[in-house]
Amino acid sequence: MDPTTLTLHTQFRVGPVDERIFGGFLEHMGRAVYEGVFEPGHPAADADGFRTDVLDALRGLGMTAMRYPGGNFASGYHWQDGIGPPDRRPTVRELAWQSIEPNRFGTEEYLRLCRAMGWTPMLTCNLGTGTPEEARNWVEYCNAPAGTRYADLRKSAGSPEPHGVKLWCLGNEMDGAWQLGHVPADHYAIRAQQSAKMMKDVDRSIELVACGSCGVGMKTYMEWDRVVLEHLGDLADYLSLHRYVGNRESDTADFLAVTNSIDRQIEEADAACRFVQARLRSRKRAFLCFDEWNVWYKNMEKDGHGQFAPHLIEEVYNVEDALVAAGFLNSFVRHADCVRIANIAQIVNVIAPVLTRGPDVLIQTIYFPFRMMSQRRRGVSLTPALDGPGYEGRTHGCVAFVDASAILDESADRLSVFVTNRSQSDRAPLTVRLEDRAIRALADGERLAGDDPKLANTFERPHRVQPRPVDGVRIADGAAMLELLPLSFTALSFNLA
């Protein structure tokens, strides 16, 4: 393959990388909560019922904002069912995933888990079957000082001090006909505006995420976003967007080119935010919250058939899936000026980087690019200029073989570069050049690669796909040179002169 050059300059900045783009999503679906993070009686469970083996695995990801309790589940969830003594909480038939929900894990358990893991709480209100007043009451429960009705409920639950939850989602995927309580855009916008007004009246410091288009294939794509943003005005701090991708045609080259479409979706959503800001003549800009993203197409079992903790959408991830996950994260970094929050969906068992089976925990391939980038996330995103060969994807257009993003940490004089080689057969010679500063040495580096795009870890063979230290990096004349293996993702951190 012909060489590729990645050129960067410290003055060509996209914006500071918000650590919240390395967030996660925990929904009451399948075995994400029960038999996932929460399993009292399990040999690895702590006094709170949290599975310490699962939490140890998740700690390696360094996740930040953790969205909860859904997802589609949120549109039928009434938060008061999940507070108070666990043995007195109602068991209900959950309609989004047709499962039995005992409500043993609720607001207090979730916030206790967030504190234990250092996660930023991010709660999704029920704007499907719920009411604006119910959303307002949840903010009072979580954030108001004791002395009023819902704050005193929190105090009686053993939490006298406010929890201080700052991130709140105004419903979930309300543009989707599958959603409980789905309504047209103008109806949702009224409901969201009423909720937002009361929620911010309780706590003016909170930030609100409005439901945007939940997929690029929606008939109302972008028109929904315009209507919602115009109605909410300055009450909306963020606009949500969702994306799941897959390789149903078993076309690896086209699948790896999907980053074109991810970039375009982000840019179109940001354009909607800027358009409405200009139309309203507002000084406030709504930023983007990519609060559901992942690879999902192999396991489509979504009906729990009235069971407790059924096995739903437990996807097995392979090498090509990991490279696409890296592509999502590269795109978020490249759009650091507008993407402020992102949540991989989900974290355990349900389309997740971590799987459980009885006493065992399995680390899936998509875990590794997330960890490799999360560990190097501090700093400002630089605009990458790539000069090298490419190819034409079947549906996603022309892409370079090398996909890249970069983060400059000026406090440590360190440059981190993240690069994927999409070629299935050829090594990609790469030169990394920072035009106005010299690269002095490789501080650390690791790569994830596989000869077969379908190679995956299993409980029987859990270490088939693992990151390995990078070798063969040469530094000359202030630039770094290396060869990227076929079907590989590489994370490099360089010390600068």
C-alpha cells in the first residue's frame, strides 16, 4: 500500500475533548442490570449487591456519564416504583421489552453505583407515559434539600443530602412509533417544554437533553429536530442522537466505511442546532449528546416473553466490530466542538463490551478501543489532515484506508494519535507529523488487530483478540513512522520536544 501521512498543527484545533464522550448506558433490559451489574447472592457480589467482578472490568474503561434507566424502558418507568424498601416495591409487567421488572434496583441503587464507580449520573425522564410533573418531582427527590415532600422521601431512604444530579434527558426516542407514548414532534415539544420549565425551576443548575431524531432513516429526520429545538429554545442544553450500525451484507470494506455516515449525521444534527440558534437569534447554542451508539445487528431478540432478566440482544463482537467502535470514537473526537456527551449502549450483557455467564466475565473486542482511547482522552482535539490511498465503499462512499483522530495534552507535552487501518490485506505505512512541534519519543502505544474480521473472544477462548504493545515505531526529523497492520486499531502517545 502507498504511504499515508497524518499532518497536525497545534493551532488547528477542533476544541477541548469533553471526557463525557466516554460515557455508558445502563438500561433495565435483558440482563444488563440483573445478572449484570446487580446480582445479590452472587459469590462476587458486595454488600450492596453489585457484582465486583463486573465492576472491576468496567473500571478499566474509565467511563464517565452513565445514562439510566433507558432507553425504551424509560417511557414506561415510574421512578417512585424504584424507591423505598426493596421488598415493598411493586413487581410490574414491563412493556418495552415484555419482561418482569421487580424494581429491586432503582434510583438510590443506581446513584450508589455511580458513586462507587466515579460515574456522572444521567437520568432519563419518562415523557412517554409519564407527565411533566412526574419529571419535576424526580428532580426534587434527587436535588432539593430536605424539608419538602419528595426530598423527604429521599431522606427517608437514607440519603439526607441532595444527590446533585446535573444531567437529565427529556424522554427517549419519542420520534419512534415503537415508543410508549410516541407523539408527533409538536406534541412532544410541548411536553418537553413543560417538563424542562418545571425541572429547571426546581434546580436551575441542571442540564437538559432534548430528544432529537433517533435514526438517519426516520421520515421526520431533521424536521423533528427543528420543531423540538424551536419550541424548547434556551431550555435545551443538548440535542440527542442515536445510531446503531451493522454488517448484514457481510461486506467488511463497506462496514468499515460507515464512519462517513457517522460524521455526516453529527454534522447534520449540529447544523440543525445552529440553524435554530440563528432563527431564534439566541446567544445559546445547543450541543450534541450522542447518547446511544454501538454495533448491533446479529442478535435481534427483543421480546422477554414475560420473563425476569431474559437473554436479550446479547451481541457477540468481533474484530471488525471493534474497528467500527473505534470509528465512532474517532468521529466524536474529530467533532469535539459540538459532541459533548456520548454513551455506548450498553455496558453489560446487552450489546455490551462485557458479558457474564454464571461466575464468569468475558471482555469483548469492542472493550479495547474504548479503553485505549479513554486512557488518552485528556486535551484538545486537533484537526487531522490525511494524505494517502483510499477505496470506494459500496454504500458509504470513498474513505481513506487510514481513519484517524488526535488529542494534544499541552499540560504533559503529549500527543495521542488514534489510527485504524481498514485494509483487510495490506499493511499501511504511516508518518505522523506535528508541523509546529517535534515529536521526541514514543511514550506508549498499543494495537488491536486480527487476521480474520470475524475473530471474536469467547468464554472458552477469552484471549483470542487482545491489544499488544506497538513495535517498529521510528522517530526521525521530529516525525514518527510506523506500519499499521491490516484490520488494526492503534493508539499512540508521543512525548513532544
